[in-house]
Amino acid sequence: PMVVITAPVWSDATRTGEPIGVLSGLIDINRVTEVVDTLTYGKDSYAFALSTSGVPIVHPDPARMGTRNDQVPSLLDSSDSHEVAIARQMVSKQQGIKRTRLENRPVYASYLPLQQADWSIALIIPRQNIESQLQLLDLLAALVGGLIVAMLGILWHGNNVEKRQLKKSKELADTANRA
């Protein structure tokens, strides 16, 4: 399968009026797949591209990829309501990150429309890939918080010791003055 790429040719840089021609070319779908497959974010993450009708153009599961000759169901018709929700966002040219469930796994779906093609691309990231990094930050915050509490305790204790010493010094001075 090939992807047909077309672009208008304008008579000037302002792109006003009608185009004076069209350039077109073919790109092997395997090359597009190679590029999309480079988009990852840790173990078990994957990317896919959708057409404007919600049909996967590039998907890690080749059985879900559609071509003009080999039609596959649109993700808009999926039985998975979470998958349908992501596909709707992508087809309507929205961009964002959504925490959801796909294939009964908690994931983050990051999606955006491509400016150069009438497609949208998504990166599916297992929740653990992102939240494991957040857990490390939580641990670091807890350690810093514990250090601050310990420092405040030491300062409070030191202040009390100093007050007792001043009180003893004052009592000794008062005793010496009375004597």
C-alpha cells in the first residue's frame, strides 16, 4: 500500500486565488509506519495514525490498518467506548492528553492533528510509565518535607535549650547580686 501525498502550487507566497498546479507523490506505507513506530514513551507504549473517518492508517496491529482496497472498521464504530471517545477527539482535530482505559489497561492517550496531512496521531502510554516517575517525585517531596520537619524540630529544641541557659544565667546573676 502507498500513501498519496498532494500539495497545491501557488503563483505567489500569499496563496491567494486558485492554485496554478498540484504536486503529488507516493510514499510507501511501510515508511510511514517506521516513522510512527519511533514514537514511544517507555515499555508497551505505541503510536497510531487515524484518517478523517477514524480508520487506522498506521497501527501496531496490522489487522486494524485499513487501505482503499482492504477496508477495516473505523475506530468510531468500536465496541470499546473509551477507544471511540479518543477517536472522536482525533477526528474532530482536537489535541490533548486524556487518562483512560484501552484494552482493559489504564493508559494516557496523547493525540494531535497533523498539519501536513488530514490525519491525527496518538501516542498511547501505559499509566505506570508516567506515574512511576511521579512516584519518585512524591518520594523526593516526602524526604524534603521530612528534612524540613527535622530542621524545625532541631531549631525549636535549640531555642528551648538557649532559653533555659539564659534563665539559669539570669538566676545565677540575681543570686550573685543578692549576695
